[in-house]
Amino acid sequence: MFPIPFRPGFLGRACAALLLAGLGTACGDDLQPTPGPEDDDPLVTPQDGANLKHQDNGDGSFTSVVDATDGALWVAVDLDSGKQVSAADDALWDLSFQRYTVKTRGGVSGTGGVQVAIVPGTSFAALTQAPASGYLTDAADGPDTGDSPDTVFNAGDGWYSYDLQSHTLMPRAQLYVVRSDAGTYFKVQMQSYYDTAGTPAMVKLLWAKVAAPAGGQP
């Protein structure tokens, strides 16, 4: 049997290759990407319903039209899923529409804990994080002319102004931030009350998910 000649260069290269292979195997798991917060934040994928139509604006926001023309029907929307759901059940809805009235599933209007903050003087695009305070829930009727509950959207001056001459409603230039029943935050801007044909109670809203307040939920 012939002896195998000793070649230091070859042995060094072989050991180096084995060492690199071992390091690659040992570190392989450490090099895998770690899921970030956004991976735990599912995208909203709205779906049209019988009284709800959506337009995806391509920037994370949606323009939706709620057909609230039936004065005997509440049209409920679950913002977390973007679906029309039953308003008859106290479950899985955040906003509910009937004509010009908007209810939230919190306070006297439901047990979902939905809260709303009014954010005047801020553009839709500029608001990227929910405010840390100022949240309200629908309340019992106060000392006003009607006997309906004082919903956050309709309390005080309300989400619209009324023109006595033309007898038309005009949305006020203010934003609302809705904390959904799932604890997710959405910015909502009421855009119009009439469709292009002039039909009332065809409520158009612009909405999108926003980051939670700094320091967590209020």
C-alpha cells in the first residue's frame, strides 16, 4: 500500500471549507427574517354588500357608499373586515347608518366598546396615528329638540351642516377616528350625503386604518 503524500495546502483548504459549511448550517436559522409588527396586522379587504359598495383607492384607503335610504333599516358595517353585517345583532359591527344618523356599537348603542374621537382641523392624509385621548361613546338623549340618542357622529353640531335655503346636508370638514370592537383604529371622513343623481342618504365616506396611539390604547 502506497502512503498518501502530506499536502498542507490541500488540508488547509479542506478544513476551511468544512468550517464555513458548519458556520452556514449553524447560523442558518439566525439569518431567517423575523416577522415584524406588520405581519401580525392583517390587511383590510372590503367586500361589497347589498347596501354597501367599496372602491379601493390603492393607498390603503377606501371610498365606500352606504345606501341608507330606507328609514326603517339600519345598515351596519364592520370596519375590520369591510363587510356589511346585520345590525340586528349586537355583534361584529362598528358603524351603523340610517338616513343621516350614524351609530357606533358602544355606549347606549351596543356592547362592542366602539369609541370615536373627533379630530377637527386635520386633513385625511395628514393623520397617520390615532389620538391618545378624546374618545367618546354614544350617549342617551340629552336636552335637545329630538328624542334620539346622542350618537358621537350626530351629537352637538353633528357630522353635517344643514342649509335652510336648499334643504340639503353638507358634511363638515372634520375627521373621526374610530376604535373598532376589535381594538383597531380607523380614520373616517364623511364626504357626501347625496349620489350623483341627487338621491339623499347615499352616504359616502373615506376611511383607512391608522396606527394605534403612542403608548397603546386609551
